[in-house]
Amino acid sequence: KTQLATLGETSRAELVSACGFAPENIHVVPPGIGGSYFRAGSRTSAPSLVIVARLVAAKQVDIALDVIRSARMIVPTLMVTVVGSGPDREKLERQAPDGVSFAGRLSDEDLVELYRRSWMVLSASNSEGWGMTITEAAACGTPAVALASGGHLDAIVDGVTGLLGSNALELVSAVVAIASDADYRDRLGRAAEERSGALTWDRTAQSLVDLLRRSQQ
């Protein structure tokens, strides 16, 4: 029987329920994170947030911007950087509230530096297989706020490494909570960095090798 590898338990459940695969033939192999993300950096003095996404409809950056607009009513000094390119950029720039800047595509080095400076990362996407931007930020000690859907459910331990919300209002509350409580923010960031430290590419590769060996027996 053909064995399948997928990134997380959420995608495994979808393959079983939506595609009819036998659960015993699907194996979870989480992704890894490169060592370049684990380095020192200093946070901005004012509250800051980063959104990293392809600027297309499926990533729901428009919803993230609505979340920012509402959050800034409570945390007016919140500054936001949107990283990424795509056909929706001009429309999103017109929609963006005050305090939001669009950086386009960044080099890996500049992106890591931005993760390190930011207080949190936000994703309103509903189509993630895992949520690598969340794990990249986590490796930099930066907690996440994300929509409770798809791979976000695997990438974030809710209340431990970040916060999940089932709708825009809950995302607003989560952004405000992290921005308003330094001790809480630091605790989430430390836990996020610790968890991401276990997600190495060596571990991913070894898990795939082990799966290949078992499938040949």
C-alpha cells in the first residue's frame, strides 16, 4: 500500500475525510526550520506586527488589515509591516489603515531581522498546509496570532506559542492582548522559540527515511 507523508494532523484528517485515504497509510512529518532564524535581535520600542503572505485572495490579507484597523482603535501606536508581493497589492494598499507599510519581497536576512524586531506575526489565511511564516517567526521568539484553520492548528499551540481566533473579532482581541502585556508576550515568544527548535530539517529527513524503509518491508 502506498504510504503518504503530510505536514500535520490537520492535513492528515482532511486527507482521510475528504479524499478517503486509509488513516494507517498517512504519516505526519512536520517541516523543519533553518538555523539562520535562531539569532539575537532587539524589539521595536512601540508595538509592532508583521504579516508575511502572498498578496492573493486566499491569504485573506484584507481580513488581517480589518483586524489591524480595529486593534489600532485600542492600541493606536501599533505599527504593521506587510511582506510579500502579488496581484492584490494595490487594492490592499488602498484598504490599509494608518500605521501599515508594504515592504514587498525581502531577502531572507532582512525578513529574519523583521521577525526579530516585531512583537508578533499575524495570519488570517484559511489555506495553509502548515504555516511556515508562523514557525519562522517562532524561531525568532516572535509569537503568532492566526485564524484557527488549516495548518495554523498544527503550527501554533494555542495559548502557549501564540493565539488562535475563530473569527476577526477574536483575532483583534488576541492582537491587543499580546500588544498590551509584555510578560505574556515574552512567555509566548519563549515557548514559540523552544518548540520551533525541535523542528529541524535533519529530523524531517530522518522521519522520511524511516517511512521509506517501513514502506519497503
